[in-house]
Amino acid sequence: AIALASAAAGAGAMRIQGVVRLDLSGVVGTPDVKALGAGLSALAVVERALATNLANAETPGYRAQVVDFQEAFARALAGGDPAAAARTSPVAYAQNGNGVDLDEQMVKLTEMGLQYQAASRMLALAFGRLHTAITGRSS
């Protein structure tokens, strides 16, 4: 099942909407699949925050969204909302009060993309092993 995640409103929490949270517990209950699903959900929250930051790089007064991956992952792994790990950065880089450092955001986006690719491949391998176990032949 795929569920939409929304952030809990709290002190310093940002609302990140439209983030897809992968809940694979009903499909396969193995620990590796659960962890990979939680990791992909956390990475999706990070990606959404980075995309929002890049889209608002020239917006006066905009403060960057920061997501602690470890916190988002822990929340997703516990069955919670990984988007609740998003916070507003107190730092302003530009004279207009904007808090987005384009170079930093692009580096983080590249790193996140590589991590997402690796986790996606590992999840595909886990499902391949499951397919082999069920059918007796590799896919």
C-alpha cells in the first residue's frame, strides 16, 4: 500500500505535502524490506524539502527546509510520519532574508539521488529473492 504522508504541525516543523510514504509491511514483513521502504520514504521527504528549497531560492524571506535523514528514517521505521522530521533553518544567506544556499542544496540533492538509487536497487534485489523463493526460479 502506498500512503500519502503529511507533517505534524509542531514547534519548528515544516509542512511537506505530497510526499509518498512506502508502507510495505502488508506486502512483505521481512526486516530488510521494511528498512528499505522506510529509507526510501525518508529519502523522499529529504528530496521534497530540497526541491522546495530550490524552487524558492529567490523568494525574499524564505527559510530553507532542513530534514534530518536519521530522524525521518527512525520515524518511518516506527510506522510514523517521516515528514515530521522537517524543520525550518534559522539561517539567512542573502540580504533579502532568503535562507537557501544553491550550491549546498545541489550537493545534497545529488547525494540524496545516489542514496535513493542504491536503496531502490537493494529493494529490487530483495523482491527478486522473494520471487525466487516463491517460484523456485530467478526473474
